[in-house]
Amino acid sequence: MLNRGNKVRSVGIGFGSPVPYETLRYEVSDAGVATIALDQPETRNALSDQLLEELGVALRTARDDAAVRCVVLTSTHEKVFSAGGNLAGFAADVPLVEKHHATERFPRLFQLLGELGKPSICAANGHVLAGALGIALACDLVIAREGARFGTPEINVGLFPFMIAALIYRNVPRKKANELMLLGEQISAEEAERIGIVNRVVPAGEFDDAVRDWADRLAAKSPVMMRLGKDSIYRQLDMSFVEALEYLRAQLTLAFSTEDIQEGVKAFFEKREPNWTGR
């Protein structure tokens, strides 16, 4: 997934000097695709506090970078996207209040993906398990490599997928959601596609090209319209039907005021590619 020729950007954390990421890799292509790759293969990308914190920083960096038009989340591990939450952290002998505050990183991350203002793809090049399934479901699109497995096995070690249950129920039919969470069994990428977790399942030899094709196509869309569209998708999700209709109508009126909608219509009639200004 990662182009070794691209520059790996560093990030400033807090008020200190810029420092490189330690748990992930961050690259931006010339097309405006930011690729964030989880890079803790020795732990199968367990979602430690540090990894979650750095992932949030990377997503905010992509959100605030005008050159970034699309975000891809993937992994450097050959077989695993992420095995989910850090079990050692769950069992650590620390005050309960510290554990409670630590879990706040999960909802913040899911909300950040929803409010990113740019399309996101989870490139599931390996198994997506437990809390990592929440990250995948919080993305706009999911492309899975053949052989990848999906599931919430927490129940098998005396836990329950509390933090991602809301995302599962918003993406998966209720009975299948119950099956995933109560039995704790893993499903194939093909089954994940059938029940709506995954958009596409791609053979290993075609996976990178498939992800790059979708990412580049998303990056080529109007950034201002993509942001308006993304925001509307996220915000109307839990509105009543009537409220959603009124909100979406207002968003359409706002879209009429943009330069990009004028350019898009003009380019259509002139049979040429549009030149987006992002305004």
C-alpha cells in the first residue's frame, strides 16, 4: 500500500518539536491521498493508548491539510489490519477512573472519522477484529483483501464490544449484529460483504490497485462538495425522517452557493473535466 518513494511526514504533539510517529506511518501522494498505516506488527496492531492517540493526531493532520482529499487506513502487517483492543491494558492494575478515561479515545476517534470532511477508506489487508471493526465501520468505505476475517471475539475472553456496538448496529442488520457480538465467531471477507460490513472483496494481487483506484477517484471530486456531503451523511444519521429532509434541503441550498457546482455543470455541458477550486 505504501509508496516507499513518498516522504513520511512528522507531526508535532503538544507544544514540543515535531516528532515522527512511532506506531504508524503517514504519507501523502501527489493525488492528495493520505495513507495512514498501522505499524505495530509485533502486537498485531493492538489498539494501545499510544496507537489510538497517534491515529487521532494523524487523522486531524489529514483533516486540516488542504492538500489531502482522501484518507486511507491500512496496515503494514501481512495478515492483520488490527487484532483490536490492547488486552494487557484492560487487565492492568491501575485505578478504574484511569481505564475509564483511556477508553474515551475510541468514541473520539469514531467521531473524528465521521466529521473528517473528507472521504475515508479502510483498506482491510488483513484480519479486522474487536475494536478495529469499529474503526473500519466508522470509515466511509471498506475494501477487504481475500482471506481477511472480521469479528468481535471479545465475549470469548470475558469482554463485550461495548465501544463499537453502536457502529455495528448502524451498519449490520440486527440479527447478524447479535450473532457477531454474542457468539464471538469470526466471519470471512465474503460474508462481511454480504451483510454490509465490506463494500468489495478483492484478490490479494489486485488489492493495492483497487484501493488506489477508489482513493484517487475520491480525491478527484470537488473538495467542498465532498465536505458538505460527508457532513450531511454524518449529521442526519440519527435525525427523524422529517428533520433529515429539512436539514438536507438546507444543505442543497448551501451547495447552490458554491463555485464548484457552477464549474461542475459548466464542465458537463462543455464535455471536459471540471477544475475544482474548493469554494
